[in-house]
Amino acid sequence: MKKSLQTSLIHPDYTAPEGFDAFPPAIHHASTVLFTNVAAMRSGDWKNKQSYTYGLHGTPTTFTLEARLAELEGGTHCLLAPSGLAAIAMVDFALLKTGDDVLLPENVYNPNRELGKWLSNDFGITARYYDPLVGAGIAGLIQPNTKLIWTEAPGSVSMEVPDLPAICKAAHARGVLVALDNTWSAGLALRGFDMGVDIVMQALTKYQSGGSDVLMGALVTRDAALNERLAMAHMRLGMGVSADDAYLVMRGLPSMKLRFEAHDASARKVAAWLKARPEITRVLHPAFEDCPGHENWKRDFTGAGGLFSVLFDARYSEEQTDRFVDSLELFGLGYSWGGANSLVMPYRIKAIRSNWTGSGTLVRFNIGLEDTADLIADIERALAVL
Ligand SMILES: *Cc1c(COP(=O)(O)O)cnc(C)c1O
């Protein structure tokens, strides 16, 4: 066909030869996905992951990341969301309707609690909060209209480790689905499906990416029908992720387990050092005996990662512990975890948990990949300002 210069800019002659191969997955950018002909377009089904219909419903890049994450968790289906929180919201919008009831642990990731409040206030859904250590006692909280139980193992600020098999057993006896926020263990140290959960949610923002530079979430299931319910919400809410972001997450995966183990080893050393300090009354690290639910961690987990909290002795005011936090040099003050940089965050936990009985300021540490001795020296120096 004869082309003008302008048309050549849009319809060039060249096509790269077939047969290129390399380790990194290709990054496919697309809103429009091209069909070979009308018949292919008419027979296209956005749900079918053996074919392509529209960028929002998947490209080879996003399908590859989904499949890799499903394999990692021991699931069969995966859906990506633009953040961990978006993945959480997708579960609620897929599975709950007006008149339904959802149970969330009191130590739940705070934006998930906020979502529960919104569902209660504006959507005619009841969201009730349970003691994360309730275990089999969850049976007494399940109502005929309870459709979903959220779990988080452990709670990412106060670190209680729930008895997941007991919660799942009680839930399934009443036909209630269980979703697990498995971000803390990255799916490496806790096998959600082995615990009995129906949906594993991951904030890929954390260890999977490992770069502190991307936001993404995932839902993994083992059940085609359940995946389809989630996929309907995924489609209706327009939960797309960018190809570049999907690539960044895939780039982190090969090193994730090694990084996780390095975070874990270093965090246990820092936590043990803090435990021996007179300024600290409690170390809330699931691998330590003073962590509520430690026995569940011991039974169900194979590792711990870099995130834990401590309680300062109540004799220190918040002003003093704030000064400690501000004095740290190697620890950035910021939310999230799973990257190379250590982080610290003080929490006003009584403002979130009205029935919190602990005393003293709670400070959360994310131990990054710096040299452990340097981190401990930094903390020791900052403790001196107390
Ligand atoms: C970070 C996090 C999320 C949310 O992930 P975003 O990608 O930041 O939205 C959810 N749950 C837990 C436990 C998290 O740590």
C-alpha cells in the first residue's frame, strides 16, 4: 500500500524478527489489544486468560506475573490490583453485599479497618472486629449473614499471630470464606492455603518488589468459581496495573527469598539486642516468646522477615520516644517495608485500638539490608537521647 510520510510514522514497514529470547519477561504496553479478525474479536472473552481482549484485562506481562505469584503461593489463580489496599477492597466488593456481615481482626491493617467503617456507614454491611487471638472462639461470632472473615498473620503493628487453622475450620463449618493478608511473610514463611484460607492477599509493594518504588497488590485463590467472583469485581472496578510496574515486581522475585531471609536474620538480632535493653519492656516479634500468639507462629511459620515492634517503658513520654525516632540516622521515618532501607514508625496504638492494654509507646521497626551491627549502633546512639 502506498503511504504518505505521516502514515509511515504510524504504520512502519519494519517488524522485528521472531526468535528473540532473554531472561527478563517482555514488557507489553497496551490499552488497545488487536484482534486478528472480526471472528476472533467476537469470540473473545475477557475472562479467558488464553487470549487477550483489552489492556485492562491482561497482557502477556500481567498474565506472567499473575501466574508466577499463584505458583509461589501454591494457588491456581491470581488477580493483580494497583495496590495492596485495592486488592483488599476488591475482596470486599466481590464478596459482600447489603445485609452481609464481615469480621476483621482488631489488629487489622488500618486502611482495611477504615474500609470496614465505610462499608458499615454507607453500604448496609456490618463490619465487626474480633480479638486476633480468638482462635476457635470465632465460631461464637459467626452470624447467618457473615460472609467473610479477614485474617492477618501477624497484625502488622501489634504483631499478634492468629490461630489460622482454627479460624478457617470454624468459618468453613458455617460456609464462611476466609481471606488472609499474608504480606508480612511474603507467602514465603507462611503457606496460606495449607492453613485453610480461601484467598491469599499480598501487598507486592513490600518484599515482592523489594525496591520501595512500586505499589501493587495481588489476590491468589485455588478455586475457579471464587476467582471468577473476584474477577468480576476486578473487571467492574477497572483494577489494572501498569506493565512497567508489573515488570518491577517480577524483577524483585528471583531475589525475594534470599532478601527475606537476610531481613529475618538481621531483624532477630536487632530484636534480641533490644529485648536486653532496660528502655524496652516488650519485643513484639512473632519469633519471640513475649509476642502474643508466638505458639501459632512456631507451629505455622518457617520464618519471620524484617518487621517487628517494641514497647518502650512507660516511664518514657511520647516526646522522649519521638526524640529517639528522630535521632535515628540509618532508619527512615516512613510506612511500608520490604525494601533495602530500614524504617521506623511510632504508633499511637490506643487511638486505633480502644481496648489496647499495653503501656508505653509502640515503635515499629523494619530491618532493611544494612549491616546489622551498624543498625544496632545507630539504635544504641539514639537510645542515649532518651
Ligand atoms: C502495605 C500493606 C498493605 C497495603 O499495601 P499497599 O500496596 O501499600 O496498598 C496491606 N496490608 C498490609 C499488612 C500491608 O503491610
